[in-house]
Amino acid sequence: SGFSSIGHMDTMLRGRHQIGHYKEGEEFIQNVFQVLSQIFTGKEKSNLAICWLQYEISKVIQCLQAKKKKKLKAQGRKSKKLAKNFLKAPDNRNNLCLWKLYAYLEWLLGNTDDARKVFDTALCTAGTGGLKSAQLCSLSLLYAQLEVELLESTEGAVNSRAVHILTKLTENGPYVPYSGQVLSVNVLKARKTYEHALQDYLSKTPVSDQDQVNDTDQLVNLVGCYALFQYLTVGIDAAVLIYTQASEKLEASGSQKCENTGENFGILNFPTALEAVTLLHTNLLRFHMKISVYPLNPLREALTEALKRYPSNQSLWRSYIHIQRKSHSASKARRFFDNVTRSTNSLEPWLFAIQAEQMRKKLTEKVQRADAGEIHCTIPETGLTNRIVALFEHAVQSENGAHCPLLWRMYLNFMV
């Protein structure tokens, strides 16, 4: 039908309607998945199932963001049916990644009790790998994170389900579902186990490249579980301390590796361990600020440091824009965007700089039209329009910007 994007472009609004998944693009993607699933076997087929389920989850998240209840119900039914079919396959019955995604899907659809049953079943059948098993750590971390998001404050969190999950992970025994309380002895033992496990991982040198990939994944999950455990049992400062220790160690081993081989540490797996740890750190700070009183500065500093290092990380940029919206002074953020765009070729800083200014423009227009009578112009709006046009102009002049259809469409959209 003329032009239509495959999949979706969620950055642009068309009138009141958010541009969602196009029917033709959607059919094309479903066909690709179906054809490939007949060709692949074994490990590849399982990996394809994981990708497919992640794609389905992205559509559920989009329905949630757009607050479309009817569409969410229909999408939920389709996605759950697909997930159940995957898990029925003999090869996938013990695939913790798929179990994790299925539980997450149930959680997103608001079926918290069903999701808990799926998580518990997966943990019970996962065996007793404890902190040595990367998949088990990853599953426990997601389960604990989702449980923590339900908490209204950290008071009494020591007896929460999240602490139970993180404590059981260290015991190397079979998992027992939550019964309502956590023994303080178990909490103390778990803290010691986490401490030793983290020290072991940070002092370990990988033998082969494959070991390094597995170890970095495992290290990220371990740091995430330990920091969350400390957050719930001790407090935010204890959690931040663990992220700081892990980041310093990873930075040191990174520069060491660069000196030795001229290679970059963690180049084999993306995102690098350091980037993933930074993301966990900033997300925890954001959550803590939501449920209690905490200064904004630690989060702002962590984000600016991280973005200088990873200018193409979209999650970090989203968090940065989110906290900048609370501040009335735009100059600091503008200077920061300016510095980052000068020092990198990636396009994300331009796109997010434009988005930040467009949000500001929307806000000023809302303020000016507040009483729906005569518009009292408090902030001259033309300045923002000119600034946004200038940003678009600079962005499309860069090498990557000139070849980015999304940027040109956003520019046309804005000019219209």
C-alpha cells in the first residue's frame, strides 16, 4: 500500500493515532518466523523461539503503552498460545529462557498469580545450579525485579518474596515456593555466599574467549542479584557500593586487556558487561527515587558518565530525558547533548536531543493554552521551533543521519 514500514515505528504520532504495527509488515514477519522454524533444528530452533517470543512481548508492551485494552486482550491471547506451543516441544521443556519469557508475558498481561506459578515451576525444575548457573541467575533476577516493583516502600522488604527468591538462589538446593517469611539466618548466609561468589568472579581470568562470554553474562546476573539483595536487606547505599565495585573492577580489566592485546574487553558480546551493570545501577536508582525521597544528583552523574561511554544506548538516553523533564533549566542538558554529538558518530544522541526539545515544546504549548481563553504568551515559542529545525539540519548533515529514513521522516513530520 504505497509505503509502509515493516514492523513498527513508535516514535511518530499521526494525528491522535500512534503508528503501530502495519498489517503487511506484520504478516511478513510472521511468515519469516514460520518458514525459519521449519528449517531450523535443535539449538537454533530454540533461539528462534526466544526471538519470536521477545517480538510478541514487544507488541504486548506497545499495547500497554498505548492503553488499548481490547487490542491487549487479543494480542495477549495470541502470544500466550504461541508461548505454550513452544514449551510443549520436547526440546524446549527445560529451556529456562523460554520459561522466563512466558512468565514475563503473563506478568505484563496482569496475571501476577499465574506468572508466579510459572516462575516457581521453572525454578523448581531448574535443578540446583545456584549461582553457578547463568540461566538460573537470570531467571531469579527477573522474578525478583518484578516482585520489587510491586513494593510501595522498602520497609519490611526483608520478608518479601523477592528476598526469598534471592536467598534460595544461594542455597544450591531445590527451590521451595514462598511461604510468607524469610529466616534471618538464611539472609546472613546468603549475604556471605554472594560476597564470596562475587570476589571469585572478579578475581577470575577466563581461559578461552567462549569462557569470557559466559563469564561476563554470569557476572552481570550475579551483580544484579547481589545488589538487589543488599538493597532489600540493607539499603540503597549498600547496593550502589556493589555496582561501584563491579564497575571499577571491569574498567580495570578492560584497560588491562586493551594494553595487552590492543583489543577491547567484552568485544565479543554486546552489550558489554560494564554497560549492562551500568544499566542495572541506573534503573535501581530510578526505582528508589520513585518510592522514596532521594537526591537526583547520583542518578544524573551515573547517567552522564555512562552516556559519554555508551552514546548509542537507548535505555540510558530514555532515563536521561526522563529525569531532565523534571528540571526547569534546559541549558545543562543542551550542553551535554552538544558535547556527546561532537564526540561520537552514533545517531542516537541527535534523535534524543530532538525528542527532548519536542517534549519541551509540547509542554510550553500546553502551559500557554491552559485557560483555553486568550493565549498569554509566557515563553516565546519560536525559539524552540528554530532550535529543533537547527538540530534536524545538523543531524541530517552527519554521515549516519543522511542515510537514516526515520530521521528524514521525523523532520518532514515536524515541518508539516
